[in-house]
Amino acid sequence: MRVEGWIYPAGSTDRKPARLTGNGNGPALETDHGAETLDPNMLGVSSRLGNVPRRVTLPDGRLFETADNDGIDILFAAHRRHGRLAGWEKFRWRLVGLAVVAVAAVAVAVRWGLPLMADATAMLVPHAVEESISAQVLDALDFTMFDESKAPVDRQAGAQAIFARLVEVGGLPRERMQLLFRRGGAIGANALALPGGKIVLTDELLIVAANDDALAGILAHEIGHAVERHGLKRVLRAAGLAAMVTLIAGDVSGILDQVIAAPAVLLDLAYSRGFELEADDYSIALMQAGGFDPRALADLLESKFAKGDGSDAAPGWLVTHPPTAERAARLRAAAAP
């Protein structure tokens, strides 16, 4: 394709013969001084208006003029298509890069930023707020899951004595630490540390813990959760995850809601396993300070929970915990002379 015309220097009416040609690299301007390849994206092409000559403005101010309207249309139609495709290719890779950066930023925020912010916030929450949360959670559990405890009075009294001993040697405020008993129902053999210091022990777990040392291990572990404010931290982390899912996915519902929410639930379980190790470390020190043997809890984990003996719901206490063998090994290592 060749388009014959005239070239005007910038700001001048002098003109010289010139032509525009098309090649694979873009349009080229040919004059008596030689040829130069032009970037079609840097050229200004006037619109077609009847038989009015067309003007092509170059980046340096020079002006190419021609009466070949059809030639200009054909020449720049091809290069504009190429330019749009090239632009889309560049945009696509930029878009992919932005998407990768965005995903990485979200992953970093969820994995490290969110826990750090939630944990820092938890340490600033007044105890009265924790108690309010705890009361609401306990009311909900009593309404939906728990029943009134049927454990023998003497067994409850023994557990309360062990709990008081652990609170004392741990130097914890007695007015905040409270041990409550419930029938576990659907959650079976379990223990919960609610925000604020309330520990709930189910009858089923009280039966499984056959001796004082094992029971002390369970209670010390839950006290560790309370002291480290794991309950409040988990609530704040879950709230942060929910907010992030909503921000990313918008108003989700139905099966889409389940698909998007599943990773958040799994991640929350991963947080829980980290909390469990902290609580185990705290319980080991507290048991030893109170004169209890950590190996008793290791025996309980291996003989009852690992094999599912003693209670059909016994594994409930281990759902979000690290592997039983790992926990038992840590407890035995701590008790080794």
C-alpha cells in the first residue's frame, strides 16, 4: 500500500513530495531524504469528510497531506487492528500481573496481617466485653446444645478443687476464673474456654478423665486458652475473615456461599491448632507448678481419644487439635527428668 502526498515541516507552508507505505512494522514515511518507520499509535489522522484532503500529524509536528482518502483508510485500518491487538496483549499481561499481586496481597493479609491485628485488638478489649461475649455464647450453647449436668456432686467438687489449685498456682484472678459443668449432648466429651475466664467441662469428659492428674491436664489446657485470650482472638479472626470474604465475593448465597466460605473455615481451624499448642505449653508449666504429672494427660490422649475408647464422642475434644501422638510426645518430653 502506497499513499502519495505532501509533507509539511512543523509550522511551515513549504511542502515536498512524500508518500506513506505500509509494512509489517508499521506505516513508513518516504521522502527524498529516505524512509522512517512511524508508530501508528503516535499519529493523528483526520476524519474523512467528503473529498477533503486527509492530514496525518506526526509526533514532531510535521504534517502529511493527501487526497487519497481510500488509501489512508485502508492503511490505518490494518495498523489500528494490529495496534488494538497489541494493546490488548499488553493489557492482558498487565491484568494478569495485577491479579497475581492482588492474590498475593490478600494471602499475606489473611495469613499474617489479619492474625496480628486481631490478636493485638484482643489484648485491648476490656474484660467486661469478654464477659458479655461469654454470656451470650453460653446462653446460645445452653439453648441449642447443652443440658443440665448430671455428674455426681462429689465428682464435681473434686474437679472444682483441682481447678482452684491450678488457678492459685497460676496466680490468676479467682473472681474471673469459673468452672461450669454441662451435659455435652451433640459435642460429647469436650471442654470449652469461653472469653473472660469461664471453663465449661462436659459430664462425658469428666467421666473419661479417670484420675486427678488427667483431669488437671484438661483443665490446665483450657485455662491456658483463657489466659492467652484465645477465645476472643478466634472471634476477632473469624470476624476479619468473614469481612474479607464479603469484601472479595460480595453478597454470596447458596452453594457459592459454601464454596467461598470453606477456605475461611479451614484457615480458622489452622489458627486453632496454633492456639492448641500454646495452651498445651501453658498447661505443662501449670500442671508441674501444681504438682500434677503431665504424663497422665498423655496417657489419656493415647488410651482414650486416639483409639476412640471410653466415649463415642470422645474425639470431639480433638477435632481442632494437633495430632494426638504429637501432643502426647510433647507432654512426655516435658515430664522427662
